[in-house]
Amino acid sequence: MVIDYLGGLFSSDMGMDLGTANCLIYIKEKGIVLREPSVVAVDRETGEVRAVGSKAKQMLGRTPANIVAARPLRNGVIADFEVTQEMIRYFIRKVHNRRSLLRPRLIIGIPSGITGVERRAVEDAARQAGAREVYLIEEPMASAMGADLPISEPHASMIVDIGGGTTEVAVISLGGMVVAKSIDVAGDELTDCIIQYFRKKYNLIVGETTAEDVKINIGSVYPLKEEKTMEVKGRDQTQGLPRTLTVSSEEIRQALMEPVRLIIDVVKSTLEETPPELAADLVDRGLVVAGGGSLLRGITDLIRKETDIPVHRAADPLSCVVLGTGKFLEELSVKGSTLIRRK
């Protein structure tokens, strides 16, 4: 206890949202100090890391043959251990106070549905990247805390966190998750569906960055008061030449409906398994959506229509998980907390 306390005084302890799409870091008493894409560019021949974060994302789809820019995490878990380790090390070094006498303690948000082996991989990667001590916290709990939900009260709080690789849904009461579900359908799946839509309907090949721009600019899952259009540039699959076409938000809505339906289904499934007394609380209190996917136009309206309960978007949906890890970081001295799982 004393060692942990003194260690906290002499190191920049961190909370990390190690997301499939983005990595965010919170430092005790400083707030969010880093927000960068979870992308790494690696030299195929030497294995050397050429770029990490924003610089690496700019290389997606634009690298020469000897360099590959990719995301080392898929569906919220580590797909490439060594590259993930290098990415975590880079981010820790970027924000850590070099004058600190000790390596930092690190709290990491992880999907609720990952296995014990995957948990151990996250912890090992963080330790080898320079963390002194590693704590793992399930993302729905961290997201609910970051959204300022009253999770310690004897009433239901429901969070739907639509991230890059996973959608996390949980009903929380008295500081614990009563029902929790996690599916590998989220922002990345939505982007992939847009890529496939262009390929099948227009024979147009577009990259991940272009598809993501389409999703952000005109993507929707519920009819808009004024539908939007956008020019999309890609390569004609038949002729192999560059081509430009104009698409509407109605078309993109059709492309997105299959994965969005899976997200709606897991929300409904969670509600069906919620005990009656807690379900009654949600009739008035509703649920909160967070994560990048919650910014998709019409998502709150669609969930409200399908569940018939109020739906609210978190004040800062992109930061909920990392803010939640930060809150736990501030209270790390409370070792008996059931909300932090130390591995």
C-alpha cells in the first residue's frame, strides 16, 4: 500500500482506452493528454516501426510495397502482439514525464467479452511496453463512469458503447454489471459494409479512409429531414481507371442497416435479460449511448423507436472509456474495489 502510494507520487500514472480505432490516454490530475489513431506503419523487410498514430493513419492505403500500415487491434483484442507492444510503448513515452522516477501504473479498458488469454495478452503487452503495474477494467463499466452515470445507486443504469471494433452493452446497478453483452460489430464493420456496397452496386473500389469519410459525412440509420449527397472517388473494378460518382445518404443507410440491426438486436437482448425491477427503472431513466458509433446520424432515434425507452447521447461520447479509467485511477488506493480487475 505504501509502495503504491509513493509510486503514485513519483510516476505519471495513466488510464488508457486501447481502442481498435483510437487510443486515448488520461494522466492523473492532467486529464486526457493523448488521442491518436491505433495505427502502426512497419517496414516489412526489417520489422522496424516507421510511424505510429496520426502519421501512420495518413499512410493507410498509400504505402510502398516494403511498408505496411495497419491496425494491430481487431474487434477490441490484440491481433499483432509485437506491433501492439510497440504502439503502447510509443504512446507511453510520448506522454510520460521523463523526469519521473518510476514507470507508470496503467489502467486499460478492455471489452467485456474477451477471453482470459486475451486479457493476459493485453497485460503482457502493457508491461513489456513499460508499465510498472497493469489493471484491467471492462469497457462498459469504464464508459458508464465516464458518462457520469450513477452506477453505485440501487437503480439501473444502461450503457451502449459503440466503438471501433466492438459494441458493449451493459445494465449496471450497485456498482456491478447485472447484464453485459459484447459483439464484434461496430464502427469498423459499418465502414466495411460501405466498401462492399460500392463494390457490389457500382463496381467501384474505395479505400477504408474514403469509406470512413462517407460514413461520417452522409451516413445515417434513420430518415433525415434533408437527405445528403457526396462525391466519392475510387477505382473502377472493371476498367481499372479512376472514377467519381455521387451517392446519397439514403443509399448509405441501406448499406448500414445489416450491421446496425445486429447492434439493435443485442440491445434488445440485454433488455430482455434485465431483471424486472431494473427494467422498470429504464422506462423512465432510459439508456445512454457512447463511443464513436453513437455519433452516427439517427442512431438514438432508431434505438428509441425499437426499444420504446428514452435514449441519450453522452456529453463526450468519444472519451467516455478513457474518462472512466481516469476516475478509477484517481481512486486506485481503494484496493477492494470490485470494479477494477487486477490480473
